[in-house]
Amino acid sequence: MAVMNKLIVTSTLIFSSLLPNLAWGSSVDTWDKISDISTYGLVATAALIPTYHRDWQGLKQAGFSIGVASGVGLIGKSLVDKERPDGSDNDSFPSNHTANAFASATTLQQRYGWEVGIPAYGVAILAGIARVEAEEHYYSDVLAGAAIGIASGYFLTDQYQGDFQLMPWATTESFGLSMHYTW
């Protein structure tokens, strides 16, 4: 976990130090790029951390939670005909970027704990705000996307147990230790 924490802190510091220096044109364009970078960065992080740890169950769970969030978001867009703030199309509700960002953040938090979850949620919140500032979504779209992502990550992700686990147990008649080793 120490290496993972250093990786997250380093990437967060690099990302946050770059934000004030972005010069991509109009502020709407800048916010649009920030939403893409933060969302796709979280999705990549949700895949890379379990891969680094050879946690194939975690990688599978990340794929499922992000996939379900994305699918529910796309179905919502096809069922709800809500115009985007910029008037470009009628795919405003819900925000799929936000659903994917929050599914990634929730998967990371559920699997690896709050040490990883807090920075991931910070980036997910940035993604949601950026979607509104880019005039792609209203706050209601972002909140719905966040709810979809959180639900998906929460219900489809288990806590990481690592390679070795020692757990005490007790009944009314006996007690002992249970050992679990993942191959």
C-alpha cells in the first residue's frame, strides 16, 4: 500500500500543479479537457492499481463497476431527452463522465480503503464540476451520474484482502484463528 499511496500522492500533485498552467483556449474548452483528463485518469487508475498488485479480482470488479455505470448512463441518455446547456444535443441526462469517474473512485475506495478513496473522490468531484463548467451538463445531470457511479462501485466491489489474511473467530463452544492465502 505504501507504493500505491506514493503513486497517488505524486500523480495528484502533478495533476494539480498542471491545472493552473493549462492554456487550451476558452475556459469552456479548458474545463472540457479537465473533465476528460480527470475521468479517463480515474478509469485508468482503477485498472492500473489492481494490475500493479496482481489483484485480478479487483481488476475484474473495476471493469464491471465502470461498465455497469457507463451502461446505465447510456441507457439513461437514450430514455431521457434532455438538452445540454450548450444546445449541442439531447444527451445531457445523466452525465456519463461523472458516472464513470465516481464508479472508479468508489471502486478504489471500496477495494483499497479511504487512503486511496479520498484523493479519487476529489478527482471525481473535479470531473463533475468540470462537466458543468464546460457547459455539457447541469448539476442535476452530474448528481445523477455520481449516484449511478457510487451505486455501481459500491455494489460490485469487495474489499481487497491481499495475499495473506489471519482472522480470529469464536462460537459459544470454541475459538480459533482462520488463515487464508490467495494463490
